[in-house]
Amino acid sequence: MDLLSQLTTSFQRLFHSDPLLICSPGRVNLIGEHTDYNEGFVLPAAIDKAIYLAVGPRSDNELHFVAYDLDKTYQDSLNKLTPTNTWADYLLGVVAQLRLAGHEFGGFNCVFGGTIPMGSGLSSSAALENGVGFAINELYDLGLDRVSLLKLSQRAENEFVGAKVGIMDMFASMMGKADHVIKLDCRSLDYSYAPCK
């Protein structure tokens, strides 16, 4: 059984409903290491390793997260968005940033896992944050575009998780295009695609 099927089965068993399935890719960077947080130019690309999320809305304000690969769970309320210094902060940070931006939504269930090796430098945290933001946007019809979502992901990691990362990881994950690299100005966020096979 592949990972997506395992996540779906786990979600159905735990929450007794069918999930929305989301794939959020990792990234590599070909040119411009360490220049993204200095607002320079970079040349990243999304890759075929990803974080996969099975998500569904709740009728209350509860947050139920399952880190499938770690066999760990987190449960709390939308009213208690404080750092835990655990993996849950990558999800909670996005929720907190959406709330700070004035978006109203209810709780949700999320079972996630991935094929991005942890600690490999392929941006698993950015992929997870983007996936969570994308999921909430879809579940609650918030109407946010992809650039707005990836900016929220960066703020989540900067302000909630406490990692002072640049925008490149989130941008490459959210805006990646098959068989292309992204020529990105990290200051203006002007970008274009170039073929790469």
C-alpha cells in the first residue's frame, strides 16, 4: 500500500470520513544558496519528494493532527495557539498566521506523512506549512492565492517556529512547475520559469 493510501486509511479509521488529499513538494536549489534570506536571486525547483496530507473540517474548534511517520499525535483548540517546541508548531504556526491575518475558520483533522527525508535540506518544513495553508484555504473557502499562502508559511516559520528562513523554500514548493526551474528575485518576488529536464 502506498503512502497516500495509508494516510487515507488512517484518516478514515480515526475520523470516520473521507479526506481531502494534498501533495506539497519539497525543493532543490541550483543557484543562490544563502541568498534568499538576503533577498537575492535564486534558481530552485520543486521535486518529486513531497509531504502528503489527508485533511477534513471539524464542526468544532478542535485541532487533531497525526504525524503518521513519527506515530505521534497532537490535539488542542484553535483558542490555544502557543508554541509547543515540537513538530506540531509547523502546523500551528500556519493556523496562527491565518488567524492573525483576520481569516475565520473552524477546526480540522490532519494526518500527514512524507517521502522527503527529514533533515535532508529538501525543505520538508516548508512543504508541510504550505500544505496546511493550502488545506485550510480549500476546506474553508478562504479565497487566498498561492503567493499569499506561501508568505503566510514563511511568517509561520519565522515568527512561530522561530527559524529565520527566507522565502525560497515556500515559493519553490507552492509555485513549482513540472520540468522547470524558477528564476526568483527574493526581494520583489518577480519570477519566471525556465525548462529543465
